[in-house]
Amino acid sequence: MQEYNLKREEIFVTTKLWISSFQYDKALKAFNASLRNLNLDYVDLYLLHWPQPTYRRDAWKVLEKIYKEGRARSIGVSNYYKHHLEELLNEADVIPAVNQVEFTPYLYLRDLKNFCDDHYITLEAYSPLTRGRKLDDKKLLEVAQKYNKTAAQTLIRWGLQHNIIEIPKSSKKDHIIENSQIFDFSISEEDMALLNGLDEKFYVGNWNPTLDRWK
């Protein structure tokens, strides 16, 4: 911030609590360490990284504490499926603002999206570009060509029209610029339905909510 003469309110800082620190005391120490490392008084969004089964309830209590203290302006979860959220909502004083998950036309988690919408939890999509693995898909390219856009731009626009926050990742300047040029077109309802139909439960990350370790 100092290097670029930015004010604190001009940036939005998100960080996460890793599963090895989910016990209550460890979670507090880990959060305080994050603030020190970032040289900040607060973060804008603090997330639980995974639905670690043993201590996730303890960890959420810590997030509620730092939220009430104003040291996290909002709190949320990552990689939570519907049953994880149901468990949390039964006990939580604060509803998570965000659930960060993998979400693309090829992993169209319709039930999870509907549940989050019903409970005012915003979905945030990581790997919205499938880490490049589906950018040459014929059906996706056919839709993209109709709007004179790239496959990547079409995927990002699809997510926006589902009211998803998206965090496409790139280290290349031209790709970053390309990814931002998605506000001058809209995908038709017919083409949105076509893209929705590409779902094949295609995971590119390590999270799969059907695995026993995340029950």
C-alpha cells in the first residue's frame, strides 16, 4: 500500500485459516500472526479453508469473535458443501458472508448455489477458468464465438450472470486485461442454459465434498 500510495480502504484483503490451526487457541494465534505478517489492523474477509471435521465448530467460534471485535470485517468459509453449511447455521451466531468453492459450467453446483442464495451466503468461485483445461471445449467455443469473446471471457461472464464472485488467476498482463473485458456483453438465456448443461462434475482442485474425510 505504501509503495503505491494506496489508502487501506482502497484494497480488499482476504486470507484464510489453515486446517492445522482450527483448534480454538491455535486459531486465535494464527489470525493474530496473519495480521502481524500483513501489517494490518483488520482484514476484510477471513475464511475457514476447509470443513475440517474435528475442530470446524471451534474455528467458527473464533471467526465470530474476531468479527465482533471488528478485526475481520466479514467472515466466511471455503469448500463447504450443503451439509456443512446446515451444521454451521444450526449453531452460528453470525451467518457466513461467503462460501468460496470451485464453480464452473463443468461443475455446476446448482443445489449448493440455491441453498446459499436462500441463506444470503454469497458464492465465490475459485478456478473459474478450469485452470485452462476446458478452454478448448467445442461447445464453449461455439458460444464464445457468437459474442466475439474468448472462452475465458465467456466462462467469467457465465459466473457473473449467476451472481457469483469470481477470482480468475493469471500472472500475465494480457490475460488479466482480457479477463476484465466482460462487461460489454450478456449471454442469452438460451446460451446460459446450454452452458449450464455442460456440468459433468469436473473438479480441477483437491476439494470433493463426496469424500469421507470432509463429512
